[in-house]
Amino acid sequence: MKAILCPEYGSPDVLQFKEAEKPALKDNEVRIRVFAAIVTQADCSFRKADPFIIRIVFGLMRPKYPILGVELAGEIEAVGKDIKLFKEGDQVFGMSNANFGAYAEYKCLSESAPLAIKSAAMTYEEAAAICDGATTALTFLRDTANIQRGQKVLINGASGAVGAYAVQLAKYYGAEVTGVCSAVNSEWVKTLGASKAIDYTKEDFTQNGERYDVIFDTVGKRSFSQCKDSLTQKGVYLTTVPSLAVMAQMAWTAKFGSKKAVFVTAGLKQNKENLNFLRELFEAGKIKAVIDRCYPLEHTSEAHRYVEKGHKKGNVVITV
């Protein structure tokens, strides 16, 4: 099969479009013919081993799993003998959090993995995109912050992959949404559900006197210390980017004070139920996939370069 291999850590130039062995099917697995995958900031981090802890977990000298990519959509080509929930020909979307592998023509996933039937109304590109930012935003807002109707929610990085879905989901749950983004994306973020958009180049939301029940920093640019005074008395600060400071603040705020700093490993908390729920929202027109651009599999290195610029609007998709 064709795949993108990452034989060593480094710049996008280390990514190689090559032949790889087609994954062998186990009894409790399905083998998916991949039609779409996603390039995320996390993929770029794993490619270059930054932060260093990636080397401790996923290979000190070189990547333990040389085919990167987590989110995917495709068609089931074969099923193991123990499979009960899926059959050959099913169109599915899901995530390979444990050992990656989505940047390839085929990927095997266990039946218990975050994997669900794709909506007929979704393209494969849209289905893969929903797997990325929407699942993360759902875990942070619904499951962690326990978002409630009428709350004031600020999304920092509202035009990014996580932020664009966070705006839509916060709106769905009845919150009053403020999005922080660049001026060029302000009106677009409002079409997603934000009632107000702040241009971060002209206004510092931590200094405008407004208070929010939830501040969701989807891009890891503002610390809890910077945001604390902009939270309501029982407000929650969420971040997708862990750091030693955030970990320390989580431990402190868990025991002292009413304002909380929270980080969760959203990828490890995904399941079929989340995917089914997001599919239903998509079919009902409550959320839509947000795709910036698509690249063919052989141009994955270009996709990585684009993502690393930090200006993408929504998702960057690899078509296989």
C-alpha cells in the first residue's frame, strides 16, 4: 500500500511517500480503506518530537510508529471473525489514538476503538474533519466544563480546528459565545455562532473588563494567570496545550479557590458515542465540517508546512 512514512524526527522534509506493508487483520479488527485523514498541530508535534516528552513515550531516537495520522474516514474492506458491529462495505469515520497510522491507504482498528458509521450526508473529508476538532471541543466543553445555557463562553483561537467547532457546540448548548481570532476571520466566526468576535491584534480580551463563565484557550496562547481576572467567580479556564505551569495550576485550583484551570487528554476520552452524537448534530444541521484545504497523500509534507504556519481556518485534510 502507499503510505507516508516518518522514519526520523525533524522538519516536514522527513516525511516520505513510499510503499508500506498492508496491515494484517486481527480477529477483533476491521481493515479500513482510508479515503481521508487529517493533519493537525499534534501530528506536527509528533513528527518533530516537540515537546521532548514525545520521545519518552513514542520513541527516543526515532518514531515508534512511523506512519502518523489519527483521524480518518473510509470504507471497511475486511472484518475479523470476532467482529459484530461492522461489516464489509460500511462507510466509517474514527480515530487511531493508540498507534496512529491514518496517513496510508489502509488502517486496522479494533471494534472497540472510537469508530462509527459515517452519515450518508457527509463526504469522507467532512467525516474525518469532524473527528478532529469537534471531538476535542465536545470533551472540553460538555464533559469537562459542563457548559450550561445562558453562560458566557470565550473561545480563544476561534477560527482554528478546535475553535471553530467549539464555537458551534457552545452555541448549540445555548451559551453566549465570544470568539477571539484575526480580523479577517471575525465575520466568518460569527456565522459559526459567535455573537461577538474580538480581533486579538487590536484588543486584549483579558483587559476589556468582561467576565466569562468559561474561557477555552484552544491554541495555548494565554495562561490561566492571564485569564483568571476575566473569569466569573466559579469560572473555568480550559486549555488544549499542557505545560508545567498549567499542571501546577490545575493541582492548586483543584483544592483552593473557586476558579479552575483544567486540561484533559481529550484524544484518550473519545468513544463511539461521541462520534454518533456528532454525526446526529451534523445531520440536524447543528454543526458543519470546517475544511480549510485538501492535499493528496503524496503532498502530506506540504500539508504539514501549511499547518505549522498557524493560520489555517478549520481542518486540513489529506485525501487518499
